[in-house]
Amino acid sequence: MTPEQHYLFEAQLWRDPGATWFFITVPDPVSAQIRFMAGGVKGFGTVRVDVRLGESRWKTSLFPDKASGCYFLPVKADIRRAERISHGDRVSVELRIS
């Protein structure tokens, strides 16, 4: 894996209003790099990634947000429980394009 495909950042966990989904917004500069490195995107513009947050690792897809131009990283309940994080917590994230 090349260094350009490996991204580290800090961001806040947030809950989608009126829903039960939780996300982390990938910062704009990182989102721009991922969009460039991912090349051809699949589906609705999603990008497959490997994620590390604390001791937890999983595979998922980033979802593009047209309004902000950033990607959203979904964080499932089992990850939030394992890492003891909740809405508003600031976390460190490592992403690699799959």
C-alpha cells in the first residue's frame, strides 16, 4: 500500500438527525485525496475502505455528501460500544482504500 492510500485524521462522531445512524465526517482535504486516489467509484459514489478506530478494525464504505463535498464514515453500534464512544466524541481514525 502506498502512503497516499493511508490516511490519519481526527474528527467528531455525530448522529444523523431523526435516524439511528452515526457517522464521522472525513475532513475536506482527506476527502479530496481519497476521491482522487480512488479513481473509479462504485455504486452511489461510495469508496471501500479498511478502518481502524482505537483497537477496532473493520471494512466499510465511505459515502459522499454532495452538500459538503466530504465523505461520511458510518460507525456501527458494536464499534461505538467497543471503543466507548458516543455522539460528540472526538476520535482518531485511520483509513486505507480497499
